[in-house]
Amino acid sequence: MAADSIAVPLPRTESRSLLLDWLCTVDHKKIGMMYIVYALIFLVIMGCEAILMRIQLARPESTFLSADAFNRLFTMHGTTGIFFVAMPILIGFGNYFVPLMIGARDMAFPRLNAFSFWMTAFGGILLYASFFTGGSLLHGGDAPAVGWFAYAPLTSPAFSPGHGTDFWNLSLLLAGIGSIGAAVNFIATVLCMRCPGMTLGKMPLFAWMNLVTGGLILVAISPLTAAQLMLMADRFLGGHFFDPAAGGQPVMWMHFFWIFGHPEVYVLIIPSFAFISEVLPVFSRKAIFGYPAMVAATAGIGFVSLGVWAHHLFTVGMPSYGNAFFVLTTMVVAVPTGIKIFNWLATMWGGKIRFATPMLFCIGFLFQFLIGGLTGVMLATAPFDWQLNNSYFVVAHFHYIIVGGILFAIFAAFYYWFPKMTGRMLSEKLGKWHFWIFVLGFHLTFDFMHVPGLLGMPRRVYTYQAGRGWGVWNMISSIGVIFQAAAILIFVYNIVHSYFRGALAGNDPWDAWTLEWATTSPPAEYNFSSVPAVRSRRPLWDIKHPEDPDWKYE
Amino acid sequence: MSATPATFADEAAELRPLSRGRVGMWCLITAESAIFLIFVIAYLVYMGTSLDGPTPKQILTVPVITTICLLSSSATMHWATSALRRGKLALFRLFWFVTLMLGTIFLVGTGREWHRFIYQENFTIHTNLFGTTFYSLVGLHASHVAVGLIALATVMILALFGKVKQEHSERCEILAMYWHFVDAVWVVVFTVVYGLGR
Ligand SMILES: [Cu+2]
């Protein structure tokens, strides 16, 4: 049969060439879409993992999951969420819109771009291949069970036999290489590919923030890559980096991991800021307030975030000046972040606000990100952290940032840019249902999750005794998940339905001001047949209002 | 409104000097530096904390000749690229070849050092903490030299077939940036491993 198929070339059917088209593409828009779709699939998968864990924790002494399976689930949930949902979806939007917003034909290195995507994609597939190795699938196969930060010496061959940890290590190594490639591309694109007139000071904040994110990825992901190479040397070659029996120090892994891990939070939140900074002004009908301050605050957050990592190690024990240093630097992050929140509020202030779905998600972001930031400041206080580190209070805190902040910003981006990417509007009605049900579910789950943390419930326990007073709160958290899942179903239905049947969008459905709305929806392969003249930060405003252009005031 | 296409063209001309190839290479160098930094930190933290021998003093000999070779290859690389920029192709090929050879001598030197350690001293990555950090740091650098040599050899082969011309000087200079970086890293690794660590 094989000989036959070589001798007689297969007929090039429509669908086959379409598939090849996507597999071999180097077009930034297609790669961006692939990132996003890939991440959405993993979003659903990690959501299912969360559902299983919440069923297990809803009641005390539950036997729904085994301890082993629970360990594998929280490891996979966390790892997937950071590396295969948040990173690719944010890089995907950046890939799609940075070139469009700066009037470029493509990213600086299109083939590197495709390479980066496929590295990330293979990383995710490799991670999930672990489920199908080792023991029974019901108990999670040989999926890693070391937590998403994989502390030593739990990852040593003695405590993690089998290959679960190697799957974790290798897949993240691949994804890390992909992310570094994407970062190289973002920086080179923003610095070298801008259209005439688009000076750095006239770039949309979206491009600025992706530039900073790129820089942060370069210096933050690399330490993880280094630490993972060391872990590989330990596990495959018999090295002793994190082996206490030979004098190695497990705490070194903690340092290396969090030198990556803390800036990683900003690698995720800064592109989310980028979404908010584009969507919020358009729906407030005002230019962004304090553009230079926003750029400076972004760069400031990027720098400061590199010097705060040891706030994850307060309970490990540090000298008092170490504690003081990391408490202070962590609290300093609140200053540029506060500047941003005030600037967004000032943008809304006095604006003619349109409460369309993208704007609703922006407003949700503002509230929830603020609260998540405040619990962050609480946890940054070393004595408070000694009490509550590794409790459900921490879990609630970072889900407030990741779900309440980052995911809400991603939803805003979806409702805002879906028309540009597909040419069709997402349904507003379904969008509002999605928003309100998700808000309800989010607050049920994560507001009430703070309480068992305060009452002393540690994270990562697969069950707990009755009579500790944790049951009610856990039950409420689990009930919230039902609403979140329903909202996600509405969202997915909305995407699929609108993709085929949605109202036609036209070039510029939101009456927006940045360059991506100057071209067709979806844009042609070459992006722009002619790039509009850029003389201000809102080139489309200038075109629409020649009598009162922005460049007179900037 | 005095916006004429000419002003835009002027601005564009101002923006040109940033080459995306160079920016991309600078980014790569930044990321690589961070990786090396972590390995260097691990080396320094674990210096002298091995529970058993051998110690660096017992077995390390300072690789003077190979170090001189690698560092001088930066100079020959510089001469090669500037010859190419001026269109002197024969000179370019000569210096490029010398660079390639100097890099190869360095890598062979490392190979001989490792061979002696493993087969005569019985000193491997598994022996002690010093072995773990030594082989990883020096090996990480050597693997970068190897990647550089593969790239250099590719250009050399193309040059011998007459495919490398003056208009390719930008690309060769970008490759040279990587080579200079690898050399600079050796200065750090050398200082840490054969200086401070010994
Ligand atoms: Cu942190």
C-alpha cells in the first residue's frame, strides 16, 4: 500500500491542503490563532481537572479521588494553566495584534515564530502523554505529582521514581524554548518593524507592554531553563545539584524556581494590562489617561519584579535583613501597579462608557485585580506569610489574580478582537450571560476560599477531617465551580456559533482608534494594502476626525 | 498640516539603523547570559562544599594554551568580518578558517581534559558536588562552542563554494556577535572555575 501511495500522488483535496496550510504557516495571524485555539483546548482540560479536585474537596473525608490521583491533578492543573493556557493565549494575541497595531507585514522572524509555536505545542502534548504511561489511567498514569513548582528533593529519583517528573521537566523545557523564541520575536518586531511615523512614543500601549513582557521572558524564563537543565543532570546523569546526601541544597531549587516564578506572574499580567489598556479607552470613548506614566509603570513593574522572588521563601527561613529586603521590594510593586489602576479609572472618569461585554470584563478585572493585589500585599508581610503560607488563603489570592485578573482580561480581549480575527461578532446576549454567570461563580469559589485558609486549611491536601469547620466553605467553593463551568460552556458555544453564524463585523465595529481596525476583518495575508499615516497614538481617530486630530495635542 | 510623505520618509530613515538580526541576537545573548548566570551562581555557592574528593586543587590544571586560542579567535573573527565588509574575500576566508581552527583546538583541549578526568582520575559528574557543577558549567559552555563551530563550518563551506559575498557581511557579523559572546562567557567561566574555584 505504501508503494502505491508513493507511485500515485494523493489527490490534493480542499481539506488536506487547508490542513497543510495551517501546519506549515509562518503567517503571524495564523500562528496567533493556533496559539489561542491550542490554549483554549488546554483551558477546558485544566478546568476539568479543577472540577475533579473540587468534587473531591466539597465534603470532608471524601473518597472520590485517591491521594495519588489528587497529587497528579493539582500538578497538571497548575502546570497546564501557567505554561499551556495563559502563556500561549497571551503570546497568541500578541502575535496576532502587535504587527497589526504597528503597521507591519509580519513578525520580525516568521519562521522562528512558527518554530516557537510548535515547541510550545509539543511541550503540552508531551506533558499530557504522561497520563498514558505507567499505571492505570484512572490514577493518572505516570503524570507528574510534584506540584507545579516541583520542589527538590521531592523531584529526586529516590522520591519520584518513574518518569512523571521527567515529563514535567522536558515539556516545560520545550515550552520555555518556545517562549524565549517568541520573546526574541516580540522585541525585534517592536523595535525594528514599525511603520513610518510610528515612533516609540506613538505606539499603542499594547505594543509597549508586549515589548516589556518580551524582555521579562528573556531574563525570567532562562533561569527556569537553567534550573531544569540541572534537574535533568541530577535525574539522568546522577548529578548532585539538589541532592542533600552529597551536599547539594534543595533550597537552591527554590531560589532558582522563584527567580523565574515571580517574574512569570508579570509575564502573564503585563499582556493582560495590555488588553485592558486597549479595550478600556475605546469603551470609555476617551484616550488613555497618562500614557507616559503607563509606559514607565510597566517598565518599573518589570524591573522590580526581578528582585522580589524570595517572598516565596519567608517560611524557609532567612536572616532578618533578607526578610526586610523582600518585604519592601514586594510592597514597592504595589506603587506602579497602583499608578496603572488610577490611570484606568481616570480614563473611565467622565467618559461616555459603553457597557458592552468587553467593557464588563474590563471592569470585573479592575475590581478583582485590585482585591487580589491587596491580599498580595498582605502576604508580602513576612509575619502574615509565616502564618498563612501554603494555606488556601494563598490559593485564593493567586486565583484572584490569575482567574479574576488575567482570565477576565483574556475574555475582554476575546470579545473585543474576535470580530477582527474572524469577521464576525460574538453574541452580546450570550456574552452578558457569560459575564454575569462567571462573575457569580468566580466569587462563590474564590471569595469563600480565603476562609478555610484563614482557619488553617493547608493547600494540596487531598482530603480533610470533618469537624474542622472547613466543610461549609469548601462546599460553597465547589458550588461556585458549577457556575464557572456553565459560563465557560456558554463562552465556547458563543465562539463556535458566532464563528459560523455571528453578525458580520465590518472593519471597525467598535469605532476604535488603533491600526488593526484600519484593515479588513479578517485581515488579508499581507495585513495592509496601504498603511495609514501615523501622526499620533490614535491614527484612526485622526482619519475620522480631520478637524480635530490628536497630533495637535500630543 | 504640513505632513508630506517626505517627512515620513525622513523619520523612517532615522529608524532604519536598528537591524532586526542584531536585535534578535542581542535578545538571544541576554537569555543565554541569564542561563549562564544561574550556572555560575550554582558553581560559586557550591564551591568547596563537596563532601568527598577530589578537590579542584587536586586535579584541575589551568588550560592556558586553549584559553589563548579561544580568546584570540575573537580577534581573528573580527578581522574576518571587517575583511568581508571591505569586500576582501580571500582575506575573509583565511581569517574565518583560522577562527574555526582556533575554536576547534579549544574544544579538543576540553575533550582531552575530560578524557583524562574520566578515564585516569575516575572523576565524573556523579563523583561529587564539584564534579556536578564543573561538568555542567564547562559542558554548557563547550556545547555553545560546539554550536558556534557548526555555524562557522557551515559558513566556511559556503565560502569555499564562493557563496559568501560582501552583501552577506551583516549576517556574518551577527554570527560573530554570538562567537564573541561565547568567548566572553569563557572569561567568566575560566575565572570562576580555574581562578576562584582553585
Ligand atoms: Cu511572587
